[in-house]
Amino acid sequence: MDGIYISFLWHMHQPYYKNSWTGKYLLPWVLLHGTKDYYDMASMLKDFPGMKQNFNFVPSLLEQLVDYENLDVKDTYLDVFRKHPEDLTDKDKVFLLTNFFNANWDNMIRPFPRYYELLGKRGFYYPKDAIGKIIGYFSDDEIRDIQMLFYLAWIDPVFFKTYEGLQYLGKKGRAFSEEDKSILQDVQKDILKGIIPLYRDLSSRGIVEMSTSPFYHPIIPLLIDNKAAREAMPGVNLPDRLFAWPEDASRQISAGAKLFENIFGSRPEGMWPPEGSVSDEALQLYMEQGVKWLATDEDILFESLKWGARRDGGGWLINPEVLFKPYRYEKKDNHICVVFRDQSLSDLISFHYQRMDPRDAAQDCLGRLRKIRDSVKGKIKKPLVTIAMDGENAWEGYRNDGRDFLSYLYEGILRDSTMKSVTISEYLKTAEDYGSLYHCFAGSWIGHNFGIWIGHNEDNIGWSLLTQTRKILEKEDPEHTNKMAWESVYIAEGSDWFWWYGDEHSSESDEIFDLLFRENLANVYRYLGKEVPEILSIPIITKEREARPTREPVNFLKPVIDGRVTNYFEWIGSGFIEGKGHGSAMHDAVSLIKGCYYGFNETNLFLRLDLDKRFMEDLQEFSFEIALIGKKERKVHFHVRDGSVESDVPAEVAFGDILELAVSFDSLGVAKKEKVDIWISLKMNEMIIDRMPQRGYLVVTAPSETFEAEMWYV
């Protein structure tokens, strides 16, 4: 074929949500994604003969899927669901109203009119300290409807066409009974029981290739040695107690392959390294374990090759023939194949196409694939375009759970004689052009570094506690006879706990992830029959901390304070911190505060707040409180209703499409190169409903007169 080969790699991943000591699941995402994403992602291939895909299932997810098949597990969310509304305590009701609307409001809640009505009654945004009062507004029938609709919304729309029980429940729509709960759970069980057999069948027919990851999804290079972070981040702050146990990394790889073989009947040819994280030492371990191929991000390739310019101003690869081929990594008479994903295409599907019409998005993707095809023609034999991404979380943002977009995309590929979808192992058997790698840059698919998982104070505290616990376990049980104690350490080595430490990510479940991490370490002591150290009862997540912005200011600003974007250039060069919102674990939040732009000139500090007004029912009830702490704490309080300002300092404030503020450094008592701590509270009826940043404060340093010149030389 004179064209391109396309390899889709969907990464299915959930951390281990069960506390092994209590046997209870604290978060519901295996069940919810089990009924919404895992089955239909593969089953829809039956409608597109000739389409081939790669699916990577993390072992910790597979083990939990098997556990959930009969729904007889202990699960915090199912416990609340199963209770009759009249038997729910106030604490249960608070939990339900706080957590049972964790779904995409537009694409998952709005299609159920009753569910959207109840969301509005609870409040799209509500003061946290008022939830105890809000529960009193709901009748038992309304509570039961929420119990039902939460789980119904987390079932893929396609199943409503195939299950009579779902058709009945969907038509009913409200006033559900306790008997309806049994109908719903029967459907959930049937879907869950069909997932693994479906993939096993498609794999046996060559339609999909199954791969896996190290068992609990750890960052393998960091398990081998925390100092691996320094290749990409030479100045990174490392933990006080460094973790360096390559034998644990090797065990995570071998245990993952073993569970995969037990479930699917054969060892996997390939693995997705957690978060695309690789290094020379990591690749050596994968080779020793007999892994034939790995996939990671294009930036790892470019850094490994010490490649300079990569993409032009339009985002197109300058030397596409470098990326669109597999590489052999060779060491000590051994080798492993590595394929590198097209970052642009993968991110478009993950984050951007959901905002477009499905057909237009698919056409854009196909057009980009054709441009890649044309750019490598005659330069590579059998060029391979790898699209690798999370296979679960993106689809909540798509209409119809992404099925429309994927259908148009698959149809377009199948109709084009110059495109062929392949499994990775199938492709590697006939690939002709291979690149050679003799060094693998140590990094991940996010910024080609490990900054998400190490370097922040919270991350480093976690690593130090893990190291301390691991050392004690080694001393107490050097023969590894206490299986559950060791398993608890391996669980704690997973990447997900560190994902939520630091300021890069935030969700409603941050505290639960923090608790689960510390509980896994505490369980080591419990299984050893020892007293749990007091430090493991203290949360690692701190409320008061400096929040890292998405970007820092790079030049002086001259904004017009009028409550709107007067022109494109007035905030160019500003700093920016993204609004994280109150999202569910592993999912993007619907954030009321979208982000804050900030900057300054020689004399003034400027702030701009952007809002998502889609779910703000009455703007007149809102106000903004801006805390500015230099040598003293100052506050500016702006009321939307009448535009009035209460302020401890002279301030210029305007609100329209956006909120804009200007205040002089002199009025804050801040001299040049001194710092101002800032946070902004969004209030409704004087109760806080959102905050920027979610935790801690933004730090702005008052500039010197030479700031722009300094930034120029940087």
C-alpha cells in the first residue's frame, strides 16, 4: 500500500481504589467507566470491518473489573445507592448531593430532564457550608431519583437501545422505585461481565491487540531512582529520602504481565509505560522482562535524538520522516521496539475535537492524516502514525459519548485506500524503515519530564514517606513472606497518588486520593502487626501553599479596566493560572472560574478573571472578594448587583464579560521585588462558591524598572 498505517492506542487505566485492609472501594470509577466506556469502545468496531485498534489495560483496572462483575463489592457509593432514602442519614445525603452529580453536565446530565432539574435544585454552584441546609429541600422521592439517575447517566447511550430494562427506566425518567434499582443493577452486571470476554474474542480474531502496563501504574524511572527526574529538570527539588528500588520496578512489570496472561491466556507483546514514562534504565528492565514494544510521546524521541526544531508555526512537523517510523532501542545484544505518538493528533482527539461538530472534527482529523501522508511520501517505507491517548475520560466531553465522532473518523479511514489501521505488533512484523536509538531521554508524555509526580513539596513528602515505609518493610520482612504488606507498598508506588499532589491537578476527590495513599502505607504497618506512625494520619495536601501558575508574566501590561477584552493585545504577555473547578476524580471540572490573567507595569498590579456563565443563574447575586497581602492584608470586594466596591485600598474595578482590577503596588505597601499573595473568592449571597486558586495563593513579585529587559535576555 502506498500510503500511511495508523495505529490507535487507547489506554484504559484506573488506580486501585480499594483499601485492602477494609476491603472497601472509596471511589466508583471502575464501575462507572465499566458501564460507559470499556465495552462500547471495542464493540463499535463490529460496525466497521477492517478497523483495527490497540487497547492497553492496566492490571490494577483489570483486577478491579473482575472484582466488580457481580456488584457484590463493598463500595462507598453503592452503599449510599442501595439504601432506601428514608434510611439515609444526613451525612449520607450530604455525600449524595455532593458526589452524585459528578458527570458532564451538558452531555450526561442534561439529556435526563429530571436529573438536570435536580441539579438545578441543588444548585449548579452552591456554598459548601450550606449543603447541610440544602439537603432539607429534597424529598425521599427526589433523593431516590438522584440515586438512580447518577448511575443511569454513567451508562453508554448505546445500551439504551439494547436493554429493555434501560428502555423502561429511560422512558420512566422520574419517580423511580426501589424495584427499579434492581433492574438497573442487573443491567450493570451484564455489561461488566461482558467486557473481558469481548476483548478476548476480538483479540483472538486479530481485530484488536491487547497490551498492558506495570501493575499499579507506577512511574518506572522514578521507582528505579528518583534522581532520574534531573535529566529533564536539572534543578528540581528532590525528596529528603530518595526512592531507588529497581527490583520494585521490575516486579511491577512482571506482575502486570502475569495477571494479563492469567486473564487473556497469553503474555502481552507490548506495554504502555505509565504516563509514557521511559529512561535508559526503564527500557533495560522492559527488555529483561521480554517486552517486545513500548509506546511513548514524540517529545521523548526528539529529546533522545537531541533534535532541535520540531514543528513549524502551524504545528506541522518540520522533519516528519523522523517521527513516523518505529525505532529499535539496542543495548547489550538486546533490543526493544518503540513507537512514538503524534502528540498533536492525540491531543486534538483528547481535548479539542469535543468542542466541534463531530463530522467536522472527523474531517479535520482525516485532513491532517492526509497531510502527514503527503509529507512523508517517498521518505519512509510503510510510515506509521501512532495516536495514543486516554481511552476513557475524553468521551464525556463529546456528544453521544464520542460515538458520532469515532464513526465518522473510522468511516473516513476505511474509505481511503491510502490509509490502513493496524495493530502495533502486526505492523512491526512487516515494517521496513526502522530508526535506531542508543539513548532514551528520561521523561513522560507530559512536558517530557516528571514534574507532575516529583518536585513539588507535597510530591516530595509522599516519596519520603514511601521510602521510609519501604525501608521498614525490608528490614521487618526481608524474605517477602508478608504478601499483603508488600502489596500495600506496591499499590502506594502507583502514579495516581502523586498526580493529585502539587498544584497541577485538582478535584473534589483530592482528599480521598491523599487518604488512600497514606492508608496504603499505614496498611504495611497493620499487616506487620505494628503501630501505625502518627505522621500517616496527617494529610499531605495543604490548604495554604503557593500555587504555581500556568505561565509567568513576560512583559509590562497596559490594560483598559472596562470589564471586557478591549483588544487582543492588552493581556498579551500576562501570567495565567487556570481555574481547576470542583471536578470529580480523573475528570475535568465544570469550572465557574475559568482562569485568572495577571501582570503589572512599573507601578500597578493588574488582574483579570474569566468566568463560565453557562450555569450562573442570577449574576446579580454574585460578588468578588480579592485578597491582596503585601506587608498587610488588603481586600477589594466588588458587588455585581450595583457595581459597588468596598476596598481597603484605592482600586479600579470593572465587570462585564470579565472582571478586571488595577491597584498600585504603593497602596499595598509593596516595594520593587517584594511579593504580593493573592486569592480571589467568588461569592453568592456572601458565601464562597468558588476560589482562585482552589488552594493556597498566587504570588506576584513587584517588578523592577528593568523587568522587560531582564525578560528579554532570559
